[in-house]
Amino acid sequence: MLITLTDGADPKIAASGAEVDSGKSGSRRFVLEAGRTFALSMSLYYKVAQQQVGDVTVYSYFFAFYDAQGQALLQTSVEAMQVYNEKFGPYRHKTLTAVQGDFNDGMEFSGFYFISRDYFNLYHGDPKNYLVIIAAHETAHQWWFDSVGDNQALEPWLDEAFATYSERIYYETVHPDLVKWWWTIAISSFKRRAS
């Protein structure tokens, strides 16, 4: 994807693919190979944190006043990627980009996901929190939605079930003392409402 910027604007661009030299002044180019979707989000106000996991760069894009949450988003995405690489096989892209969104819940794309600012607002500094649960969940979609290719529109029960089970694997591996808490929040609370 080639983006041409005008009027001297220089937004930060969160994208599914890695940024490469466009060869043109005023243009930026992003490349994603073997993806199912391509997403981007632009803002003049994004803050960005990043970390390497092997040959993959993980990015967290977030807004001012959300530094702790942006770092937690990055840390959870990195930890989840490490766990899922070991359990499900290697991640298949060169970047993973997590972006603070302005809508409820999360949404996955190839090499990219949004997570609601509502989860940022609820974050209180530890992994016993929806920001961490949803970050682990959306990262898991990179294996199920993107690599396996399940159908999020026609079979959402399958798509979401794999990602929800992956949350448990994340907590068992990274925060084993919180698995019971995760079960209560993610599973038991919904069973009570469905009864």
C-alpha cells in the first residue's frame, strides 16, 4: 500500500505491514505478505512503543495520558506472541501492531489489531485486567483468523472460541496464579448470564 501525504502533514501511521522505502518523497509504503486483510490507522497524536521478538517488531500505538496502558499493551502482545509461537508455531509476519481504538472491544486484522480505549480506561496496573485479557485474545487471532484462516463473519463462534482458549493458555503460562480469576471473569460470568 502506498500512501501519499499532502499539506506537510506527518502523521504516525499504524499499519498491518512493515514500512519500507517508497522511493518517492512525500510517500510512505507498507508491505504485508500473505495476509488476509490490511488495516491502518493514522494520527498526528499517536505515541509509539516497540519491542523485538526474534525478527518480529511489535508496536503499540496509543494516545497521551495512556503511557502505562500503552506499555502494558506492548508487554502483553510480546508475552502472548512468545507463548503462541511456542504453542502454535511461528508468527508469520514481520510486524504486529496493536492500536488504541475509539470503539468498544477489539478487532483483528492481519498483523494488526485494535483494542478499545474503554479497556485502557479500566486498566489499573496489573495483569488482572481486561486490557491484558483482550490484548492476549486479539494477539491470538493472528494464529486463528490470519494463519489458520477461520471465518470470523460466518463462524464467529469458532474464531472467538480459539482466541478465548488462547487467553487461558496465555494466563497458564505467564500468570498461572491468575487462571482461576481469568476463568471467573471470562467464562463463569457469562454462564451465569446465559442461564
